[in-house]
Amino acid sequence: MKMIIAYIRPERLQNVKDALKLKNVNGMSITSVRGRGSQSGLKFTNRVGEFVVDEIEKIKLEIVVEDIMEDMVIDTVVSSASTGRIGDGRIFVLPVERSVKVRSEQV
């Protein structure tokens, strides 16, 4: 199994969820996060001067799937989250050694 961790723009969340649902991927954890990457923040100028917001709001998705679904999920997230602009996000893939359901203790 693989855990796919995707950081995306908040306004693209519904598109990503809808696209994954069409591919029968329903289970995911969704977290609002703040951080910075290569985008390094946003610079604003007003009458008073210039200021930088260096922590950008993002959405973190955590999706665990079977190995065979890894590429399909990544492709779906990329195609549905992309705007073509800097700050669209990043995807990480981690191995999952084991999964246990709490309710039924089944692996």
C-alpha cells in the first residue's frame, strides 16, 4: 500500500474530490495547513508600503491506496488540482507497511 500526501490550493479541493470519486477513491483525510515552498509567499503593495505574506494556506490530502492505484491517484490529483501557476502544490508518496481497522481489528 501507498500513502499519497498532496498539498493543493484550497480552491481546487472540490475538483480533486470529485475527480477521485469518479475513480472510486473515496477515503481520504483533509487538513487545512499553512506553509511555504518554492512560492516563498506573496508580496502585496498598498499606499502605506509593501508587505509579504510568507505562509500560504494549502489543503493537505492523505490518501492510502493499493500499490496498483498509485499512478492513477497521482495523475487524477495533478490533472484536477493544476492551474498552471506557481504554488499549485506538491505530492509525496510513502510506503504503508500495515493498516488495521480499529472497529474490527482486521488487517
